[in-house]
Amino acid sequence: MKNTTKILIVFASFLLLLLTVNGYSQETTTLYGEQVKGTAGKNAVLKCSGIKFTSSVTINDVTGDNAGFWISNKNGVLIINFDTMEEAIGYKLKKGTYYVYPNLRNNQNKATVTVSFQ
């Protein structure tokens, strides 16, 4: 019985190591963005704390009340705009600092977006 237990422990340890090496235990990072409508199509308020990635990441989930969203870099340059949240899944970003902001729907005063990266 003792040998069987040792074999099971070794096998479980090997399986855990294999899953870790293959990326199944990668940490997920989440970034939140918000837009509040300005007056006469101007002075919108954008909120996002931004995040710096030290290696490339992939979008694995997006939620929010919006009409899509966009990603910009630390200089405010547009990286990409997504018309729907679903089309963003699987998109890869290189290392760098990024911000996310939601697009407002027609007659919407405030929108949010939460983007998860892995």
C-alpha cells in the first residue's frame, strides 16, 4: 500500500508540473475602464488606471455595458478598437503599458468595460 501511495504522489506532482509548464495555471490580470459622456459631444471623462505588462498577454474575457471598447498605449495612441466584446477574445498585446475604454451606445451617458488578460 505504501508503494501505491508514493506512486500516486509522484504522478500527481508530475501532472501538476506539466499543467504549469503548459500555461494552465497562468495568472489572470483584469483592467477596468469607464467613459462618462461630455456635453455636445466634447469633454468626455475617461477613467482607467492602466497596466504595464512585462511580457505579451492575450485577452481571455471582456464584460461591460458598452458598444465595444478600445485599447490605447501609454501615449494615448489607439492600438485597436473592437466593435463587440466577443471579437476581442484571443487578441494578443505585446509587452507595454495599456489602457481600456468603452464605447458609448447611442443615448448612453456612462459605459464600463472590464478586460481580463492572461
